[in-house]
Amino acid sequence: MAEFRDDQPRWRQVRDIIAARIEAGTYKPGYRVPGERDLQQEFGIAGTTAHKVLVALRKDGLVYTERGMGSFVSPRPDASKEADPTDGNVR
């Protein structure tokens, strides 16, 4: 379980941890992120706190939710800017 600081709400601290995992590639685009129950168990937080985490991640555009399936890492916007070696153009 994570040790939480007293200077910031727990939901924001957990959101930052999940966001860091996304940025580091631990959770890759299209992969499922932990759901509310998973967050509750891993971080020892309440259900409403876990819900706030996922809402914040969606609001920030880091994840999207498919009803009945869970939340998934959003595609990276810079992935479409990779150069295509066959035409020399940037996409």
C-alpha cells in the first residue's frame, strides 16, 4: 500500500501514480487500467475515492471507459506524428 502525504487529497495522489504508470509505459495505450475495486485493494482507499481517480484520469484524457468493460489507456496523441519512412511525411 502507498504511503500518502497529508498535503494533498488521496484521490489526487493515486491519480498521479496511475498517470505516471501510463507515462512510463507500464500501462500502454489500449490496455485496461485498474478498476475501482482494484484501486481500493491496491491503495487501501474508499470506493468514492477510487471513483474520483478514474473520473480525473478521464477528464485529463489519459483513459477512456467502455461501459461494462472497464477503463483503458487512451491512444497517445503524438503517436500519429511518427514519421512514415515510405513517404517521408510526418503524420
